[in-house]
Amino acid sequence: MIEFKDIRKSFGDKVVLDGVSHVMETGKTNLIIGTSGSGKTVLQKCLVGLFEPDEGQIIYDGVNFTDMSPEDRKQLRQQVGMLFQGSALFDSMTVQENVMFPLSMFTNDSYADKLKRVNEVLERVNLNGSNKKFPSEISGGMKKRVGIARAIVLNPKYLFCDEPNSGLDPQTSMVIDKLIKELTIEYNMTTIINTHDMNSVMEIGDNILYMVNGKKEWSGTSQDIIFSKNKMLNEFIFASEFLQDAKNMRMLQAEGKIDENGAIGK
């Protein structure tokens, strides 16, 4: 679990985070959503220590991250996996070398042990036999899966994902969402995802934080969104007539008035 309390962050005269508080739950996919400029990226960077908040507390499983020494922070970061927006793979390294990189940086394992672990996570993300390929030789979806494999190779307690579906087609995005959700449960991680993908919000949104102008505007689950009366949230999530119709259908299904095929219920 990661809890943050009254986080404030400004750059010069511009207030980016204005007293944000929330709890990110273990074993669940915790999504941060909002328009560009809402503060979600800065919040995520504060949570991993890339930015220092001006005020507030960030607490990892009862330990105050904001008060940690640099050495203690370094140790904690070894329990953090990162999936970057563009995957951030090393072009000059093979898939195997990319995934092995954190093991070489943070462990004293033998090469044989490291290779065994690399093969385990590559198999888990369905990339068996891709060890010797270079990033230029694989698809965008495969690059994301390599990024996920690298993020989990150290068996982290916390997983941060920045726009994991960026640049992917809808079908591949669903595969990545499903994989992240499965791994979150399997590893019992606290997974935090910044996303603009509304399909991700509705399909894997266990715990959603909606931000507006650096403040917490709403929080809840994907199911809660269907029945939310928050005007700003509804305008953001259901911006088109198509999405509004989809919301109305889900409401009717949840109330038992129609079945999953749209037929009128009893």
C-alpha cells in the first residue's frame, strides 16, 4: 500500500499539486486519470522520488518515504518496478540483455541465475524465444511486454506504469491491460498507472483517482463511475455520444433491466 497525504508541489508560481491525498491499494490496479496538465505525471514522479513534494507525506507500507535517508530510499527503489511510456528499451541491447539489466545492476547473482530469472519473466509475458531479438526487430506490443518483463524481474512490491497503452492499437492495449492486471494479483503488487485510455479505466480500474487542476476531484472504482453524478468526471470519461450510450447501457445492465446482449430483462 502507498498512501500520500496533502501532497503539494509548485514550480515557481505555478501550483501543480494542491493538497492531494489518496491510498493506493495492494493487489489492485490503481489508476490516476485526468486531462493533460492535471498533475498526474508530477504526482507519480513525486511518489517514486524523482520530484520532492513541497509539503505532505508519502508512506510506503507504513514507512514515511519523504523522511527516508538517501541510502534507505535507494534500498526501497529496488522494490519498485517501472514501465515507461515509450518502454525505454536500450536499442543496442537484445531483449534478454534489456531484461537482465536490473539484475546486473542490483544483484550479485551468477549469470546462470540471472538468465534463469530472465527466461521466467519472458515466459510469463509470452515472449519465449525472443531473447536474441533487438528492439528494432519486435512490434510495439512486444516492446511493452519486454518493458513489463524488465519491470518485474526483481520481483517488486510496487509497479509504476506511465501510459502503458500509448501508441498501441485497441486489441493490443487490451492484452497489455490484462497482463498488468494478472501480474498485479499474481505478485500482490501495489500497481499505479497513469493513463488516458478509457478502456483501461473501465476494464481494470480497481481504484481510480481523478485529478483536476492539481486536486483530487473524485475517487472510486470503474463500477462507481457508471453511477457517478460528478459532472466533471462524466464529461471527461463519457465525452462522446457513443460513450454516453455505453454508460447508459451499463447502468441498465447493472440494474438488471437488460441483459449483456441488450435484451430487455424480466
